[in-house]
Amino acid sequence: MLKIDISLLIQIANFLFLLFILNLILYRPIRRIIATRNSKLNSLKQSIEELNEKYQKAKEEFESRRIAVSREAYQEKESLKSEGLNEERKLIDQANGEAAQRLKSAREDISGKIADIRKSLEAEIDNFSRELAEKILGRSV
């Protein structure tokens, strides 16, 4: 059984003194270190969150710019393609026009030569017919 005497009071005083000393030497510095570490961790977590937000914003901005540039490049490609097709049509029309002009010129040239040959043959028809008649008849006509 527990007896209440002076030794109990000395033990209680000793315990309280030891608790006070441990608090001064051990517990307060450890709590201070833990509090400092927690504040640093909280500030680092906050910095990480801010950086993550900045990263997400930058990523979204980059993606939107990439999409805009891609659209712009596609439109530019289509514009250049259309422009190229128009230029191709112009060149084909021009080539067709030149070919038609040359064909017309060649036909006119051939028609002129045919007319000249006809005139020369018509002029010589009398001679040919006379020679043919002489050959067929065997005498001069």
C-alpha cells in the first residue's frame, strides 16, 4: 500500500523538476524543430502547388497556341494549294490557247498550201490530160 510521507513529496518534486528540465532541454527544442520543419514543408507544398498551377497554365497555353498555329498552318497550306491550282489552271488555259493558235495557224497554212497546189495542178491539168490522151490513143492530139 502506498504511504503518504515525505519521500512521496520528494518523488513528486523530483518528477516535476525532471519534467521541467526535460521540457527545457529536450521537448521545447524538438517541438521548435518540428514546428520549423512543418512550416518549411507547408511553404514547400504551397510552392509546389503554385508551380503546378503555373505548369498547367503554361501547358494549356502551349496547347492552345499549338492548335492555333496548326490551324493557321492548315489554312496557309490550303490557301497555297488553291493558289497553286489557280496558277495551274491559268497555265493550262494559256497552253491550250497557244495550242489552239498554233493549230489554227497550221490549218490556215495547210489550207493555203492546198489552194496553191490546186491552182498549180489546175494549171497543169490541160497538159496532163493531153499527155494522158496521147498515151492512151498512142498519137498526138
